[in-house]
Amino acid sequence: MLSKKAIVTGGTRGIGLGISQQLASDGYDLILGFNTNEEAASVAKSTIESTYGVKVYTIKGDVAQESTIEKIFASVENNFEGKLTALVHNAGLYVGMTTSPASSLAELATNTPLQLFGDGQFTSFAQYDYYQNVYPKCLIRCVEKAINYMEDGKGYIVATSSPGCNSSQTPKLSYILPGQAKAVVEFLTRYYAKILAPRRITVNVVIPGFTKTEAWNSVTAKYGGVESETMQKMIENTPMQRWASPTEIGQVVAFLCSPKAAFITGVALPVDGGLHLC
């Protein structure tokens, strides 16, 4: 029996690592993308391989760059014999919060602000374009390549979004730049779901809520960290009153990348303990 094979962008830390581990537990060999943290990528590779007995290949590079996508799919050719079962586009960031501008594109730190929003956050076309490259453009580049390696009836595509990027929840003004880009990702999943339905390749998006990862340490620093009173009250005001774990998100993605979910497509699925009801 041929092994299943998946790409997970941003697959070596946080939610991405939870996804990678769950796919590996289901027998997937993996190509994991990462941007800068080589130590985390090395640990993820060795841990997943030793724990689950699968093969893991890591590709370094910023998914905003087309050259990174080319490297990922060169690995599909070289290591997966041109076969692919699942594509998970999870890579993401919040410039200035989860990453510094310099670690993404140098010009982001120096561009002249164009506009002020109600919360005082500025935006520029350089930052706008960067988020477009990280999210919808990367998804398009990946999907357009991935479908050439997928067998009809045995292909799964999943993207990740965030709360407030569609009409199911109030938009967060401070999240306008990454949020609008992820909103396009949610639309594109519906578009690709309809286009690829005759091939029985499913396309879905998951929307995690508060998920305890190291990225949240940066996001919540101004409140005193994830264990601060402010964050505890915020969590207590959600319906299930707790954080999710990356494993819980990974389990849902693994389900969507399995025959059990073969008749689910075009869905934007909140995995948030009811946060979308608030």
C-alpha cells in the first residue's frame, strides 16, 4: 500500500506542528515548510520521524516568495515521486507581533504609512502586498501545483484562517491586514472546492480560536502574557472557557485529510470552542 503524502506550510511549530503530528499519526509522510527557526524544524523532523515512523522533509523559506513554493514542490518530485495526497496551507504571521518586520521583508520596517485606522495601526501597500503573498497568493500557487500531483478521489486541501475574517464574527480592526488576506483565503477555498469537486478533491478551511501556542506569547505580551488576568478573563468569556491545544486543531485537519471527510468540501469550519457564537 502506498503511503500518504502531505505538505504542511508552517508545519514545524504551533498549530502547524499539531497538524503535522496528527497527519503523521495517520501514516502521512511529510514535507514541512518553515521560515527561519532551523532548530525548531530539526526537532520537529526528528521527533515526528522517531515517534510515528514516517519520513519528514523540511524546506526553509518565506512562503511569500514564489521561490519557496518552487522548492517545496521540487521536494514533491524528488522525495515523493511526484505523488501528493494532502496540502495544508497553515503558514502565517502577524508582522510586528509574531515576527519582526526585518524577518519578513526588510522594506516593511521603512515604508511610509499611508493611512491610520481607528485603533492607530498604520498600513502601507508593502505590508498589504506582503500579507497577500503569504495567504491568498501562496494558496493559489500551492493549489495550482498540488492538483497536478493528486489522484482523483484521493486529494485533500485545507487552509487555516482566523476569527473575524468572514461574516460569522465581528471583524477585529487591529487585524485588518492579515484578516483581509485570510478572508480571501476563505473565499478561495469555496472557489477551489467547486472547481475540484468533479475530481472529488476536497477543499476546506479551519478557523482556530484561542489556541495555546508560542505565537500567543508575543500577541499577549502587552497584557502580561497568556497567564495574565486580562487573558484569563478573555478566555473565561468564551463559551467553553479554555484554550484549545494545537493537537485539537490537528485532529480536525487530519480528519479533513481522510476518506472519512470525502464528502465535505467548501466548508469554513470554526474549531474554537464556540468563540464564533460570541
